[in-house]
Amino acid sequence: MTSKYFSCGVQAVFFLALPLIGACSFAGQIAKDSAEGATSYYSQEHFTLVATIPSKFGFTSKASYSPKSGEKCETYSPGLGGNVTRQQQKSNTTDAKDIQQTVSTDIPLEFHIADCSMELTRVSYEVSARYGTGSLDRDLESAGGLSIRKMTDADMKSRSPEVLEQRALCAWYFQISTAKIKKGEVEKILSCEATGPEWKLAEDNFKRRKPGGALARNELAGKSVHVEFRLSPEEQPYYEGYWLKVPGGWKPCSGRQESSREALCATPPQFKTFKLNGRECSVYPGCNE
């Protein structure tokens, strides 16, 4: 009998210890990550990103780092139950104000943690803006960015200047919302496209692109990249051919079947109404003809 009870007791202790072993392993990994985080650092070598944004615009840059060639840079993931390749991102956000802003951010070229060395591979641009007073009257645009890679002399026809300039023209595109909370109301989508020094967009939509480009990592240290965003005063329908231009603005077309959304204009066109600032309207932006 003593042997039987002893055996059961050992089994109980063994099974109770299992979650404790897992907890200890998890706690050990947290302690390891904390210690590594305390000794991690960004390199002193950097380039400077200077962004100019219009009033009521916010801007975020996201610098992404990946392991250098030949380095494993693995870390344990409790969620996946195994090792994964390390990734690192450094974000800087400027909130919107009622005035134009120019902000400057130093972007390090490397990140180091434990025995892992990582290098900058991309800097993404994001712009956010408001077009009304409602809590939903806003949009976020992934507005291009920089691809950072090592280039040989053969890749580069000439050395880049100390200051690189980029320009982007942003515009609001309007449509009638089908979302339950804004059904039948005008909502807007923000889009930003790269331009040349004259601030004109390419006439061919297929030739338009987001601001940014590829830069050589091996000659980026100490340089500056200036990106300027401007807002076009002209708004356009989001769906081409779904609104008809009339004196005083645009009128949305309706199809043969009644729908909450605008439809492709037919001949002769039929029009529908929409909501704007709580009013029933027939023309955007003036509401009435």
C-alpha cells in the first residue's frame, strides 16, 4: 500500500511540475530578451530624412532592418514554439496640425542586438489627413518610400548628391460610401503620387508612381533626403465615368437598379442624390445646382 501511494504521489508531483517547467522556460526567454534589449543599439552612421507636409496632415516614417548577409539572427518565438529570424522596425510619427510642418529624422543605417547585426533595408512613408470634422472623416495613405541596398559602381552611373529631393502631390478622391455607418454619404480616399520639379503628374495613370526610389547603402551615411508633400486643390471622383462634370461640380450617376453606390454613367445619364454634412444633395461639392 505504501508503494502504491508513493507511486501516485510521484506521478502527481511530476505532472504538476510540467507547466512549471514550461513557465520557467518562458520566463527564462523573457529574461534573455530583456537582457538583449538592454544591450541593443543603433549605429551612429545615419542619413537624415526631412519631410514637409501640408496643414491637417500627419507623417510617419518606418525604418525596417534585416540581418546582414551570412548572419542567422534567430530568436525564440513562444507563440510559434520555435526560432524565427529577427526583424526590427523604428518608427517616427508627426501628428497633424493646422499649419504646414517640416520635420527632420535621423535614420540609423544599422541595428545591433546580442550577436546579431542588422542593416537598413527600407524606409516606408505614410501620410494621414482629415477632410472633415467627423471622427471618420480621415484616411491613411501608404505613400511610397526608400529601398536601401548595396550597389556596385556599375550599378551607379554617377554619385548621388548630398541632398536628394523628392516631391509628391496628394489629392482627395470622392465616392458614395456603402459602409453601414456612413451609407449614402460622401467619403474621400487620399492618394499621393510622385511629381517632377514642376509639380505635375504624369498624364498616363500607368506611368504614375509613389514617391521614393532605390538608394545605395554604401554612400548614404551623412546625406539628406528631402520629401515634400503638397495637396492638390482639385478633387476627382474615385471611379472614373461614374460622376458627370456639370457647372458647379459633379453629379453621381445611378444605374437601372437602385443602389446606394454611384454607377457608370449611361446615355442619357440618370442621377442619384447623396448625403453631405447631414443634407440631401445632388451636386458635389456645392450640394445643390
